[in-house]
Amino acid sequence: MAPVPKAQARSWTERYPELGTGPLPVEPYISPAYFALERERIFRKVWLNVGRVEQIPQPGDYFVKDLAICKTSVLVVRGKDGVIRAFHNMCSHRGNQLVWNSHGSCRAFTCKFHGWTYALDGKLHQVTDEESFFDLDKAKLGMSPVAVDSWEGFIFINVSAEPAQSLHDYLGEDFKASIAGYPFAKLSGNCFSWYTDVNANWKVAHDAFAEIYHIPTLHRRMIGDVYASKGNPYAHALEFKVFGRHARVSLSANPDRQATAVETLAGRFGDVVLQQVNTDASAFPKGVNPSAYPNWSFDGLAVFPNCLIYVSQGTYLTHIFWPLAEDRCRWEIRTYAPPAENMAQRFAQEYGKCSFRDTLLEDGSTLERTQTMLMSGVKREIYLQDQELILRHRLKTAESYINGNA
Amino acid sequence: MPQNHLPAGFADLEPYLEWSLASEQLRSAKRQGSSIEALRAFYAAMMPRMEAVLEFLAGFAPQAVTDDGVRTLFLMTLSLAEIAPAVENYGQASVIDGYDVARFVAVHE
């Protein structure tokens, strides 16, 4: 069995001198003032992942994304021409929220307040009792557009009136190339998803899923030996790579893992989320499993600022963290796999889903406890080790946005 | 509603029909409301039969509509998936030191 390549101690972080190696301030996790800066200088400026194209396959299909951090609600809709557009979810009359349900399909949007009707492309189509208005120019009163684009089937919006750059420039060629060819579309047929509102800063939640360091300890009962092995007891990564504002980690699996009886049973009938061992390095495009390691487990992509995408064999998952206040966030989890072909395969998926959910519940317990103690103000700094590079990189990237150097 | 019978050959699992539940929310609530002894009993009854059960269920599409108890049996296997971590990893119904599962809202069924 190929050993995990031995990196020099602290070598990953030191490859990116701009990240530094010192402790980092607690302030960004607890400060209302910092939260306000994150709103204005990050979330109202950058591209944000709000969903996938499979959610709205047909013309007229739409979903609504309430974005408290951007102080708006966004309506994402596929037009008659097949084009995906996004709008502020707002009637031009007196500002009522136009669509009240979370998703659906329609031929036009009609405001529940006075019945103004908008076409799928946002144009104001009809005004109730139009003759009683004064010089109404309907051509200027369509829904207010929001910049929208997609990448690998993920729909991103940008609420800035004039985004500083396109989605594709924001992601960058190297980062896009790192995952190009991964079969997102093929794997997105079935989505299991949960959300929860947590009394913790969104970064406390993000950080808990951006490092593997905690797995042998916190998850010792559930997945303690999935990544950690005799030769790699702390589950060190195969590779870290920074792509400008985004980053990636690649993880090996423990080939000697002892699966439980139900997991073994499930594994014979389907793919089980996050417990994969891929033994065929050639099965994926070049960017995936970048070290071509024979016992690869997954690659984690950190899409700045609030999205983590974990890709593995036969399944992938996302975590998205939406700030609500300096000490509150909504944490969204989605796992994707092709639809089960039969009931036995569906059982395998269910085991993967339930064991993954229980693992997340183990994570969840740390979030509010961490926030409570950070808010005490007793300690002003946190300490990150080399394997927590993704956290350090995200904190430093955010700092550059806050300071206007991004 | 679950059928009150199972497909031919699986009648021995009929004492556990209460585990035929149609959503993750229902199965999770049933797990959380059960003693570990009750979970172990269900697990012990299902596991020796799962090989045969899964080979049988592999012949049906997940959404197949049947009137012969196939779906009832299928939903029982989903309950086994739900309680497996309780029996195999935790030795208690809930996740040890876990976040409240009731606060974890399932968007799917």
C-alpha cells in the first residue's frame, strides 16, 4: 500500500508565506462591527452559490433564496428561452415581496397584494387598474435584476449593482480547471438536504467542516478510522493548494478501516456518502485526486466565502453557511448521488445519509459551545496548525476584502 | 399506511411492522423515542434476514407501487439504516454528545 506522502512539518502553510503562521484574532467571530463589514465588503460584493441548475430544469421553474446577509430575497427563474435569470423578489409598485413560496413553477409572477404581473424575463406585463395611475412607464418597472451565472451546474448570484468581475473571473481559470470533468451533472439526480439555524458565527460553522484535524477525536465513534490510519494517525492531507481566493484539500482513505455490519451490507448495494475508498486513480479527470493516490477519499473545495464542496467517488456534498448575525447562521447541507435504481440501492443511500447526518450532529455540538466561549472575550486569539490551512486562508482572504485589498 | 403483512417468505419480520415509516422524520423520531434494547431487538431481527431482503428488494424500483407489502418491507430497511448508528456506533438511541436532531430540518422525505 502506498504510504501517504510525507510532507515536512508545517510545510503546506509555509508554501504560502502571505498566510503567515501566527495566531489569528477572535474578533471576526464575535464582533457586530466586523459582521457589518462582512456584509458590505464581502457578501454584497462577491458571487454566492445559491443552488443548482437541476432545481429548475423546465421553463417557468423557479426558487427563492432569502439572503438576510445581502438584505434581500432573490428569485431565480428559468425563462421560456431556457435562460436562468435572477431578480430581487420585489414588486415595483410599493415593494411587496413578489413570490412567497420557496420554489415552484409558473407562467408569470403575480403580486398577491394588487395583482401586478411580471413575465418570466422580469418585464412588467400587467398593472391592475392601470388607467388610474399617472404616467406609468411599464417598460421601466420590471423586476430589478440580480447578476447570475453558473459553473459546473452551481448557480451563483451577485447582488452588487455592477459586479467587479464575472463569475468565471471570480473563480479563476486554475481553480475551475482543478475540478473540470468531475461528473457533477451525472451525480446530481438525487439530493438529500438538511438545514439548521445555529447560534454561532457562520465562520465557526464553516471552520468546523474545513479541516480534518478534528475527525480522529470528535468523530472517533463514527468515522475515526475513515481517514486516519496506522501510517497516518492524524489524517494528514495528501495535498493543499491555494487558488487565489479559493482553496482545495485532498484526502486519503484508510484502506484498513473496519466497516460496521450495516455499512458493509450497504456498500455492496451502492455508494455510501463520505466513506469511499477509490482504488482507481485513473477513474477521474486530471484535477481530481491531484496526487493520483491509490487510496484517495475526497477533495474538498473551499469556494470563498461560504461554500465547501466535497467530491468523492459516486457522490458529492456541499456545505453552505449563511450569516444571520454575528452570532447566528443558517447551515445548509446537501448530498448528491444518482437516483437509486432499486430499493436495495436506496437502502444503501439511506444508510449513507443517516450515518452522515449523525456525524454532522457530532460536529454540530461544538458550534454553539465554541461561540459561547468566544463571546466571553476571555481569549483574544485562536491557534491554527498546518492542517488547518483552509481556515487560515479563508480568514486572510476575508481580511483582504475587509481592508479593501482584494 | 403500511400493510399489515409482508411479502411471502418474510412473515417472520411481521412483529416489527411498526418500523415501516414513510419519512426520515418519522423514522428518526421513532429511533429517538425507543430504548436501546428495543433498537437492538429490531436490529437483531433484521440483520440475519437482510441478505435475502436486499436481494428481493433489488428487483423493485424505489417508487414502485405494490400492494403486496413490498413497500412495507422496504421502509423497514430504511428504519434499519436509521437505527444502525445507534446500535453499532453509540450504544444509545441518540448521537453521544450530539446536536439536537430535531433542530436538523430534513428538506427531503
